[in-house]
Amino acid sequence: MSISEREAARGAADPAPARRFRNRQDRLTRHLPERRYLPELHGVRGLALAGVVLFHLFGNGRTSGGLDVFLAISGFLFTGMLLREAATSGGRIDLLRYFGRLARRIVIPAALVVLVTTVVGLFVLPSTQRDQLLAESRASLLYFENLELVNSQLAYGAAGPETSPFQHFWSLSVQGQFYLVWPLVAVIAVLVAKALRVPAARVMGVLVVVIIGASLARAIVVGGYDQDAAYLLSVPRFWELAFGGMLALSVGLVHLPRWSRAAACWLGLALMVSSGFVLDGGQLFPGPWALWPLLGLALVIFATAAGKDRKVDQDEPVAGAASRMLSGRALGWVGNHAYGLYLWHWPLLIYYLEIRGRESVGLLGGLGVLAVATVLAMAMYRWIEQPLAALPGGRDPKRVKRVNLVVIGTTTAALVLGGGVATAANQMEAPLATVFEDWDWDTYPGAAAMAEDAPTPPEADFVPAAEQLADDRPEVYDWGCVQSYRHDPGTDEVLVCEDPEKPDDPTATVVIAGGSHSVMWGPAVRALAAEYGWELLVVNKSGCVFNTMTAEEDGTCPAWNDNFIDWADERSVDLVITPGTRAMRRPDSEMIMTGAPDRWKQITETGAELLLVRGTPRPAEHAADCLASGGDPIGCGADPDQMSPQDPLIALDLPEGAHTIDVGEYVCPGGRQAEVCPAVVGNVAVWNDESHLSTTFVRTMTPLLGDAMREELPQYFN
């Protein structure tokens, strides 16, 4: 027997407790969001997601603001639904029915798209992208793709050949995480309201305002140092969903005058539609500027809901032509198919670009992708979404419960199985064929093939294989001691990768520092350290070279630079090895970072010597992907014209104790006079991505690097 039934039974004998119960219940349910259907809101949903799709296809990387509106609509609908159920039941929510509904309407269609996208991707994408594809497939299935994108250092951006086919699942992940949290918020609101003897809507309103304030503040803070993370993560996004909840709680309390409704509705539409044209959402959202489209949504809801108030004549015009357009057949049809259109359009776009080998989609290509996505969305709506929505039909509660149990159980099992398969497949990797004990130098000399009088190696498949190149990087990255590239608070701390093979009595303390292009030399330097008795330390923040840029320009990197100088002074370092120049993917782009010589002087003033390694050219595209896709070493190589005709370091008045070396001739045979720097030298792949040398190639450079260092720093080679 439920609480209300027990109270009613007691009330039959004594009406006073029944009256008190009814009064408490009436107070608790006062001002709850009404259960009402707004056809205009369905039209806005279709308009928002259609805008997202069109901007993805034709917006040149701009964001429409449609996802912000879509998230707020989700908050609007679920706040009203959950609070009504929790308040009328005294603080309980039927989770079986709730999650059954989510599985039918959201999870199962999305899981189907994930499955198809994964299978197609295994055939369409280069084999080098398989691991990331499977990782993101699992993350999308389990609704943490936004976290996977952040952790994999994949920023939200325009569609391109290297863009993830699962990138659009970031918003579904935010939405899914909200669906897990929001029932708890609704129940807490009701329980607190019962304890305080106030309406549940009032407490929910307070909680929603607090969540909006805290989440928006977080969005501003995170956006200040890492806009990509702010855009993708859930906490900075929750205020948009909570904003929708605030609209649900206030829609019955806001009554726009009849004369203003049409203008308010048109203004709201204008704000939502113009958002993508006026604002750069990728750089501004989910900060305060996201209020631009969200206030537009609020105006539309207030304008269209006003004429549907029960106290108002139902025949009263609501918001004129704007309301009729939003509730019309066209946008209603788009709203019905919007979810499927959103799910299908992005992987179709990415695979189209991959198959056609294009950087961007043209008008005809975009229309083709849109047409195919529309057909798939129609098919999914007709044969999957509608049948699933109709599953728990009938009034028999036992039958409904059984159906929900079957749906939830089947969906959960499929998600767990799918995630497990993706994880297992992601871990089935062959070991790298780059063990240097008993290395076949005759067949795979790598950089050593460029040494004077070196014999020409026989023809052989290059190593590591293209599928293994992405993992052919210094092992220090797996130790957890390299500071993050991100600019979160605390990432200016100096982390030290200690030498696991430190000599008992080291002849010198050598430090590698200054970004990933310093760490890539680590395998060769480690071999030299073992031979000559050095203690080798890696002290690095990814993406952070020595410079004098400001925090506004370079986040926490300037502070890390300062802290490194202090650390080097305290540690009594003998030698710091760091990049001296940087070459980009355009002719004559080699440069010295702003203020780098000032930092170099600070390093030498600590008593350490400094070795500046000239930068190396970068391939035109991801070398591993290019080779895996059937590209040849010449076509997958780099343009030597990136390098300056003369080493820029030579012309500098370097501080005392600073030395330079240039080993570029081994990376680019023939130097700047060569036609191309090939992606394979001496049967060894040169780069493992779009800029970093492969660890195997660096190891083959060990004797050559040692010779160059010995010429500049003979005291370390005794």
C-alpha cells in the first residue's frame, strides 16, 4: 500500500489527518510545470538540429547555436516531467519507466549508428586510425565521448579528413550525463520541499538557479584557459540544460501581453537563427554569449505558451505567423526526423571526405550527404524510432513493466558487450618490431644510411609498420610525469621524470625540456646517457617551448617556464637540451620563438650549459595515415623549403654556455636542396604523425647525434 493509500485509509476513520495530508500534498504540488504539448517547441527542436546539420555541411567550421537550444529544450522537457512525477508521488521516480523511455527513444537509435559507423570506419579509414576509432566507438556507446575527445586532445572543429566520425556524439554524451543526474536533483528538491513544507517547484527553482550560476561560472573559468574543454565538457554545459529547466518552472508565471506575442516570437526566432552568423560559438560557447540563442528560445516559449494558458480562450491567437510556421507540417516533419538526421549526417560527411580525399565538402557533395542522411533518418524513424516508441502500449502496468525490463536489460547488455568488444579489439596490438637488441642495421639503418660511406640498404618493407607508427613514441609519455599540454590551474607545476637507470655516480645531469620536439630526442639521448654515465631527466610540459609570451597568449606555459628556471637553479643541472628553431608547413617558415633567447640566457645563468637542436621539417599530412592509405614515401614526406637557407641560430649572439647542433641532413637527405624529405629513410619511417620523428628513427640516429654533440660538448664524452 502506498503512502497516499495509507493516508486515505486513515482519513476514512478520521478526516482531520486526511485534510492535513491533502493540504501538504496540495502545497507540495503547487505551481508545478503543467503537462502541456507545445507544437511550436517541436518545430524549434527541428529548426535547431537542422541548423546544426546545415552549418556542419556548409558553415565552414562555424557553429549554429542549435545544439545550445537543443540542450535547453531537453532541460525544459525533463525538468517538468521529473518534477511532476517526484512531487505527486512524494519524492519517488519510477526509474524503470524512465530509463526504459530513454533506451527506446535515445539509446537504441544512437547505438545502431555507432555500430554502423564503426564497421564502415574499419574499412574506410586508414588502419592507423583504428585504435582511436574503437576507443571513440566505446565512448559514444557509453556516453562519455566528450571526455574521450578532451583526453585524446581532439578539439571540436570543422569536418576534415582527420576529424573523428564520432565527434558529434559529444553533445549526446552531455545530454546522457544530464539524464543520469537530473532525476536526483528533482527528488532532492521534493524531499527538501516536504521538510520545509513549501512547494517543490520553489525549491527546484532555487536549485536550478544555483546550478546555472555554478555551471556558468565554471564555463567562464575553463573557457579562459581551455576553450576546447569548456566547449565539450558537461559541467560547463549543464547551465544550458538548467536554463531550460528554469523556463519550464517559469513558463506558467510569465504572461506576455497579447499585442507583444507575435513580436516576441519573431525576435526569438531571429536570435536563434542569427546566432551562427553573428557569433563564433566554437570560441564563445558555452560562456555568457550562449544566452543569445537561449534567450531566443525563451521568447518563443513565453510567446507561444501564453495563448495556451487554461485561463485564456483556446482560440486566442498565440503568436501569429511565427507560431503557425513553427507548429506547421514542414518543421514538424523535420522535428520528427531531426534526431536521425543529426546522428547520420556527421559520419556520412567524414567518410565522404575520406573517400574523396578532400579537405572540405563542396555544394554538390554537401547536398549529396544531406540527401543520404535524410533517407537514413526517414528509414530509422519509420522502422526503428516509431516501433520502439509504441512498445509499452496498453494500460496493463505489468505488461508495461515487463516491456521496460526487457528493453533496459537488452540495451544494457548490448552496450556493455559493445564497449567490451571495442576495448578488447583496441588492445589487440602486435608488439612494435623495433627492439634494438640484435637490430638488423644492414637492412634497417634508418638515419645511419645517410652517414658518409654508408652502404645502400636492400629493398625491404619499412619499419615500424604504418599501423604501429602512432605508438612509436618515447616511453616517458606512459610514465605520467610529462606535464599536460592543457592550461588547467596547476599545470604550471614542474614535473620531473626521474632516470630509472640512474648511475651510482653520474658524470653529468642532463635534462631534456621544451615541448614534445625535445622529448622526441629522448630515446637517442638515453642511449648516450647509458654509455657515458649521465643522469638523464625529462622535465617537460607538452606544447610548451621556452619563450616570453604572456599568460593571455600562452596560458600556463609562461609560468611553467619561470618554474623550470627556478627548478634548474635548485637542481644544479649540467646540460639542458631543447629545440632551437621551429619549422611549420610553409616555405621559409623556420623561426625562433618570441623571447626564446631571453629564456636561454636565464637557463645558462643557473650554471647549466644549453644545447639548442635545430628544428626538423614537418610532413604535409599525418605521415602514418598517409603511408597506411597507400601513399609512397615521397608523397607522404615533407617540403625542405620549410627550412631557412641558413640555420637561424648561427646568426644569433647566443649567451655563454649555449651550443647548437643541426642534424637535419639525416632527416632530410640533401638538406634544403633536396626536392622532398621522404617519409622513409633507410627502410625506417621518419615521422610517426604530422610533425614528430618516430622513436625508431631517432634511435637509428643515436651515433650521428652523439657525433654532433661530441663536437660541441666534448667534456661530456670522456
